Amino acid sequence: MKRWLAAVLLLCLLIPAFVSGNAPRMPAITLIIDDLGDRLPEGWRVVELPGPVVAALLPDTPHARELAKAARRAGKEVLIHMPMQAINGADPGPGALTLDMDEQQFHDVVQRALTTVPGASGMNNHMGSLITQHPGHMAWLMAMLRDHDSDMVFVDSRTTSRSVATAIARENGVAHVQRDVFLDHDPDPASIRRELHRLLARARRDGTAIGIGHPYPQTLDVLEEELPRLAADFGVELISLRDLMERRQ
């Protein structure tokens, strides 16, 4: 009896919202897949994932241009996955931004990346735990993104808790968000599934959440299985990065 009364009360609360067109939104996630461009098979699997998964392409890779165009045809947003110097000395790969660059060198590298990945609507950092701590370099970057296209977005992958990227983006009028969960620090399928469910829980708690994964076969296996049933089984929808940012605003 108590359950029946509770259900009736809930309907009484929800019906006016539905009638007025202000129905409560389902919690939502945005997924970004990094490190694309080196290998076609994994790249095509990302392009074919269901829903508006974001493709983040390394600019100086053999298949960046082809996969960027394919992702856009599939209705997916494209980011430049910009290599940046890390604290631990790990190699970020070709075309990286480094601390020893002067402003002109920095500008030239970013400009090359902007022209290499066609139709990119924003950028996120590949590695970058050193560069993203430096306000001067981040100011150069945000000014370039703003001047290239006022609608460009910067996604801070948060490879260090000391990142100033979002603060500098805000100062320069660049739209910005930051990553909430990495899906595949541990590429074991059980761990990936666990991190995905942690991302969903974050979305249910906060309304939205951003996850970043990589084109590992195990990650793609999990996403191909889980994404089609997000709404029905978990009560969470997958939305584009732009839609997520609009909701957060």
C-alpha cells in the first residue's frame, strides 16, 4: 500500500513537468576516445561505435585526416589530441608542444595541428602533465584556439592535478571542460567495465560526466556491448560534447 501511494505521489510530481515541456532530463555522459590516427582498424571501430562518441586524433599520424572525415560523416565530434610534454620524460610522440619552445615555435606546431585534423571542434591534451602546469604556454594555446575559431573547446584530460588549463581557458574566453574518469588505466575488461559504471554513477550523481578511453581492443569490446543499453539498463544517455557543455551551462 505504501509503495502504491509513493508511486502515485511521484506521478503527481512528474506529470506537470511533462505537460509543460520541462520533463526532467536523464543523466548523461560524454565519451572521448583518445590516441586515434596511428591504426585504421581500431579507428574504424571507434567511428562505428553507436552514438555521439568523440574522436580525439593525434595530428601527426598517418590516418588522422581520413578518420577525422569519417568520424564527422558518422555524426561524431572530432578533437585534436595535442601531444604535450610530460613531467616524467615519457615521449609524447611527434608534433609535441614542449616547454623549451619560444612563442613562434609553439604557434607553428599548433597551427600545423589545426590544419592536419580537418573539422576539429576542439582540442584535448595527450600527456601534458608538464605543459598544462605552465600559465604562459597555456595562454599561448588558448589565444590560438580562440583566434582560430571562437567556438573551439578545450578539454583538459587532467593528467596532473596541478593543471591550470581550464583556468587559463576561462581567462581567454575559451569554452572548456575537464575529464572526470579514465576508463582504461588498467586494460583488463573487468576494470574497464568497472570504471564505466563509475562514470555512470558520477553522471547520476552530478547530472553529467565525461569519460576518456583509448582504442584498446578490450575497451572497444566493452563499449560495443554496453553503449546500446545505457539508457534502458542504466538510466543514462550518451550525448555529444557540445550538448553536455550546454547542459552544464
